[in-house]
Amino acid sequence: MLSKILIANRGEIAVRVIRACRELGISTVAVYSELDRDALHVRLADEAYALGGQTAAESYLNTEAILDAIERSGADGVHPGYGFFSENADFARAIIESGTTAWIGPPPEAIEVMGDKISARLAAEKVGVAGVPGTTELITDPEQVRTFGAEFGWPVAIKAAYGGGGRGMKVVRAPEEVEDALESAKREALAYFGRDECYMERYLTWPRHIEMQVIADTHGNCVWVGERDCSAQRRHQKLIEESPAPAFPDEIRQAMGAAAVKVAEGCNYVNAGTVEFLYQDGEFFYLEMNTRLQVEHPVTELVSGIDLVREQIRVASGEPLSFTQADLDLRGHAIECRINAEDSTNGAFSPSPGRITALSIPQGFGVRWDGGYEAGDEISQYYDNLVGKLVVWGSDRETARLRMLRALSELQVSGIATTTPAHVAILSHDDFAAAEHSTKWVEENLDLSGPAPAPLAPTEEGEEPEPKVRRDVDVEVNGRRFSVAVFVPESQMAAPAAAGAGKKGGGRPKRSSSGSGGGAADAGKVTVPMQGTIVKVLVEEGQEVELGQSVVVLEAMKMENNIPAEKAGTVTAVKVAVGDSVGSGDIVIEID
């Protein structure tokens, strides 16, 4: 069994792995960016190493910095979590070739086959598993998309060839939308996966998203651990997942499970992975394989009683799976809600970075919380906006649904907006209760209108925690001199605090309570509702615009957001350019 594992990730999944390691008696090593110096995963780990930088590219995607942390810590295993390097074959290969560290994931060759969505389609077809009609060539010209749409019909999905999870995916409903959609898909793919290649496939009009959890060891065992229904989505990203899939024929379940094992065995897969399918009108189509642990793995754990992270570590340690296909006994029903830092008012799902000023977690029978933050922690614009996952188990689906509604009513998060209102609306709807929803249902049928959320609460005494600054000092430990960096409140740099003083120094000014989005009180001044980066300016001075017309595209938390005009008129000033960083409330366009 491995003795020390470095988690090359952050947030909720890093905390999840740390807890599994602690139960196995395995030491843990955290890595962190400058923004995450005081993060929960850092506080929980046995050791922690700074990566430097703020953005993901500067820190959690800095191969040299992570390899250096592995060497300095002496870790004999690396768990990548999900996102970041979890599906990066080069990183996995670097870990394996070190000769001293185990990679808690699949072989690099399997990552390469399945990470390239085109080669993944070919690999699935080779073992007799058919996918949605699509291409096996990268898109190099928008005309390819128009030709495909004319042959197979609209809409067409443009998808990142080296990604998943709905990132870098755009739906094109007509030929005139191709250029903008392809450009946007490439930008998102590059921002999230580091590569902008895209391919296309037919976009099904009312499918359900069903995925199969698989896990394989180095002893020739490969099993599927039930399925998950992830059809409650928006922007092709999952909101609610459940297991087992409701109103799902058992013969399809068995056939899909067998197909998932075929796909895994066909690429010599080892460790945990997920094979995803689309199901419509009694048919299922292979979609993709995620060569990592999924965000929604807890629902599988609750119905199977199997700790998937523990099994991952066992497999990476060279041990066989602790169960066989025949041993599986799936019981009850589990539902997971992804609590994201987003304002779901009116279906906008706008990112809502900020500081969590209060957090109260539901409790009770059958309730589980997998979180990456505590009260006082900051949700940064630079990273994924998942705050935590609320998961419940019930003896049947209706029990689980009602238990989740009860748990959501007890979940209290202050300081940021969350997706909780959307979860309540979904779970309360008759269509969801009857399992008559699809991947399009949230955006096309669900009414998310309602009162605007209350203004975000300021921190205690109306102040944000005081920022810390670096101070380099020399210290002696057992007679040996060390140069170290310490991070102290700004006020203490100006004058040392009195001995024994417990009063905190002056903080930053009180946060504005305004939670409004694009468009200030003066509708002629278009503002942005969150921190982010301008990736596209859609208007110019002198141009006439309509009410609701998109004027700029803002990227925040790896998602693109169209910022609309709140009045019709003439653009009199464009105050931003592509690449500019903006803050919440900044004016970007003026309209007269």
C-alpha cells in the first residue's frame, strides 16, 4: 500500500482524497497557489507545498512546480483528482517515468486514446460500440460544419477534442451561427484544457445522459458499478446526478454496462473511469470516456457501498479490486446536487465569486456533504466554481427526492449566490419527479423566474478579512539558520502589534451590497456582474444596439458569459478591450 500521496488538485476533490487517505493511514501532501495558501485542502493535509502564481496555468498546471513538490515531499503516489492534470497523458507519463511515484489513474496510453475524442470514437467503434453520428476529423474550416449540418441536419454540436464536462461545447442551430460558435468553443477549450482543437457530431434533440462507472485493476478484473443519470444540465454541464437512472429499462442497463466494460478493456484501461452515453427512443449511443474520477462519484458510492477513492488507491498500489461484478448489490437511490457559486436567478447561472461569510451544512439520516470550503474561504474567479456537493440516499427515488429538498432547505450559504434555488425548482417539478426530463429540459422547459436574491451579506463588522502580505525573515531552529517567508496582516507591517493583543487590525472597506448584473441603475451604462476577463467586444462606438443585445463576452471561472445591453440606443463609449481584466460593477459600454 502507498504510504504518502500528493494530491495534484484543490478544492472539494482534494479534500475528498485527503480524507480517504487518512482512513487508510496514508500521509497526504497538498499543493497550493498563492490564492489558496489558507485553503481547506491545505489546512487538512499533513504537508503542503507552494506552487506560486494565482491562475491555474501559473500553479496547478505548472508541471515543473508539481514535480518539484513531489520530489521534495517524497510522495510515493500522486492522485490528480478531476480537472487540471487528471486527463493529461504527458503529466501521467512524467509521474510514472520518475520510477519512484505511482500514478493513481489510468495508463497514459489510455488517456491519449480517450482524451482525443476522435480516436475515442474510433476505439469504441472497434469494439462494436456505436456513437452519435459525427466526424473523425478536426474542424479546420467553418464550412465543414455547414456541410455536416446540411447532410445530418441541424443542430450540430461543436465539441472540444481534448476535453469534456460541457466545456468548449457549442450548439449550432443554423449555418449563420457557425463562425461565432466555433470561435467561442475554441476559446473555452483552450482556456480549460490548454488545446483548442474541436470536432462535431449530431446534436440529439431530447436525450438523457446516462453514464457507467467502471473500474479495472492490473489483475485482469474490470467491472461496471451501476449507472448514473446526469440529464439535469444547463450549458451542457451537470446540475443534478442520480443513481440508478429512473424509468430506465433493465435490458438497456445491462447492455450499456457491458458496452462500457468493452470500451474500457479495448483500451487496456486501469483504475476508475466513466463511459458516457446518450439514450433516446430506446437506443443508446457512446458519447465519450472520462479517464478519471467523476465529480458525481458519490451517488455511486452511496448505492453500492463502495469507496471508489479507496479502490483507486488499492489499484495503484498493485492490489486487486476488493469486489467482483457478482458481488455488487446496489440498493436504494442517491441524488447529488452540485452547489456552484452561481446566481441562477432567471436561468442566468452567472458566476458569483466572493468570500463565503457563513456556511451551515445540512445533517440527518442519509445526508452527505463533500465540500472544499468553510466559512471565511474565498471562491476565486480563477478556478472552478464548485463549492461542494450535497448528496442524499433514500430507500427509493421519491424518498431521496424529498430528503434532498429537506436538505436544501437547511443548506445556508452567505456571501455568494449559489445554484440552490435552481436545484429546488428542478426537484420540485412534476417532470423531474416523473423522470420525464432530458438534457434540454432545464433550459427549454424549467421556469427559473422569481425574485432576485437578497444582497450578499458583508463579513462580520462590515469588513472583509484583512489582506496578508509577504515578509521575508531569518529564523534559527536548533541552531540552524533558515530564511523563510511569513504572511502577516497588512497592519502589522506598519507597526508591530502589542504583545497579547487579540484585536484584528484595520480591514478593507465594507463590500458593496449590490448584487446587480450587467446594467447599473443607469441602464445606459453597461456593467459586468462579476470579475473576469473580456474575451470579445461585440460593438463599436456609433453602433446602434437593441435592448438585450450582447455587447461584450466575459470569461469568468472558465465560462463565457454574454453581457447584454439594458436599453436600446447608440454606443457612445467602449471602455474595454479584449484581454482586459474587469471587476464586478465595472462599466464596459455606454449607450445613449
